[in-house]
Amino acid sequence: MKALLVASVLAMSAASAQAADAPTFRLCTGNEAGNYFRAGHVLKSKASSLKVEVVQTQGSLDNLDKVVAGQCDGAFVQSDALLVYSARNAAALSSIERAGILYQEQAHLLCNRSAKIGRIVDLTKANTIAVGPDGSGARTTWDGFVLADKKRYAPVQIDTRAGVRALSAVADGSQVQCMLWVGALNASFVKTDAQAQGDRIVLAGTDDRDMAHTRDARGQLVYAYGEIPAGTYPRIQPGGTLYGTKAIGTISVDALFVTGLAWVNANERSYDALLRAFAAAKPAIATLVQPQ
């Protein structure tokens, strides 16, 4: 009995020592109200053999800045953030590794009904689109579109308003005709806030098929082409030919998990554990963005 007790104490001491020696992984996410921040805490709950510190940030570009600077060891970012970031700092990507995909996000274009804009390619220099502040998800996607097709998108005027403030400006329509919002289907902002303005706002397509051929500095495809199914947002989707609503073409981006190679190379065994934790966390992370 005494030997069993001693063995138990030694095992507990070894586990405590292992926990004390476990490295800390600083994970840059996003705003505390967003899916990236919540997904970070899901990953943290699955990483029992290392310490995950979830860091609130300003978004994908801020995350990449912090990983490159060594202030974070990894991050969740939009796939087009790598495209935009490499245009500003191409060499920096050599210190970052793509570790996995969380889920897909769709580019939603919300326009004033009187503007008569059915697709993103209908925007001209006479239009203003709200894309949020520099570094935000929508602004990053818009900057990616401009990089991919300067002739078409650079002349369009942009506005830095975001969220409900931008939505109200679009509903008014006098200064801002459209807004871009990037996120998973059925997020509350579009499902609730945008649909509440359904008498003045309509969902337009972001299906510029040329975007689906865009590649980042590493040759990876940045965007995918898909659709928002009919009936997803019944108050703001265009009507079908006979009844109901019709599907809307959209460009989608991957929400990526990236890691800093400095941390990876210094903690190879712990990195294996982190990747296992990420794989275990993905089903729970998916429930954050599944249609309700």
C-alpha cells in the first residue's frame, strides 16, 4: 500500500513538473466578440500538454505583424491576408507556416436596393463601398481584390465604416452604396442586423470568377468560388424566377491557422501536441459557424 502511495505521488510530481516545463504558445486571434477569439479558446481547451495564451487583436494583418515580430507564436488569419501581407512584406512569409484550415468564410456584399448593384463587378468609380478600417477582415479582402484587378477595383471609392454603422449608411444610400462583410454563413450580423433592413438592403454577388485564380506569394490559391444557397437570408436575397429567393454567387476565403517557425523549431515535440489539439478542436470550432 505504501509503495502504491509513493508511486502515485511520484507520478503526480512528474505530471506537475511536465506541466511546469510546458512551453507557452501565444495565439493571436481577433476581437473578443468574434469567431477567431472563441475558436482560440476551443483550441486552448484541447491543448492539455502545453499552455495556450489566447491574445485579442485587431485582425488578420495585425496577427501576421505580431507573429513576424515574435509577439505571438501563431494566429488565425484569412487566406487573403497572406496575399495582402506579402505585397507589403514578402520576405516575412518565410518565417510563417500554414498549419491548417479552420473553416470557410464568405464575402457578403450588402447594397442599397436603389443602387441597382447585382454583383461586385457592377461597382464603378461613382460608387462608395464600406470596407472597414485597415487590417479588418473586409478591408483585407477588398485590398486583395484590388491587388488582383487594379483596373476594375482601384477606382471604386472606399469608406472605413464597419458593422452596424456601415449598415446604416448603406440603408441610407446617400454616401455609401454598399458594404463588404466577410464571415461564415448565417452569422448574426447578416442574419439579424442586415435582414432587419431588408426593405432597403439587398445581398449582391461577389462572384468575380477571375478572383478564383488569384495566388499568393507561395503559389497557393487565395479564393474559392461558391454560392450562398437560396433561402439563407430570405429578406435580403433577390427573388427567384417564380417564388422564394435565388442563390447568390460568392467568393470565399479560408480561415487559416498559421504558426511562427521560430517557435516551431524551438518546440518540435510540443508542436506535434499542438497540431493534435488543433485536429481535436476542429469539430467544436465548426459548430461556432454552422448554420443555425
